[in-house]
Amino acid sequence: MKPVAVIGCGSYMDAGYGCPGEWRCLKAAALGTGKFTEPVQVVAFIKCECPGRATVPNLGHFMKMAEMRPEAVYLSSCMVGAKPECKNMSLEDRVAFIQEKTGLPVLLGTHEYH
């Protein structure tokens, strides 16, 4: 199984914008549905907190302290399809920032549940 990290939008999770939290992402990963096209093991779930500056350092800290390295990062469906969009960083900039700082590929979305 491919180890992966998922980054979810804390604003959506906390404010009730239609995302009840990580269970939908984890369900899709466990069942191999949605955007998960190969068997994966979620080794980290990181909640992005506005303005998002700590997200990449938190991922790096996890990898160092847990001695586990994901092979890819999935941005949650609530983060990718956020309406209103994130006011702090565009999706394209966020992907580029994560890839630059971690060297990991970033995939967009986790599930298609409504």
C-alpha cells in the first residue's frame, strides 16, 4: 500500500460548510473510491488552519517525528472545491508550495460524496 497524507480545510470542517470532517476522506481512501485509484494507507491527516502557514511545517514535523514518509499528498475535496475559495492562497499556489517544500506529488480531491 502506498502511504499518503491528506490535508483538509479546517475552515470547512469547523464552520459547517458541508464537510463534516475527515471521515469522508478516510472512507474513500479505505475503500479505494473517489480519487484514490490505487490502494493507499493514510499515514497523516493534517487540518489546514487559516491562513495556512503551518500546514507544510506540520507535515514535515509529522514525517520527522513519526519516521514515516508519505509518497503523495492529497488535498481534500473540501479544500479543492471550496466555495468561497480560500482567501489566503490560491489552489495552484498551495499545490506548488507543498510540492516545492516536500518534494511530494500533490493530488487534487479525495472523494465524490455529497
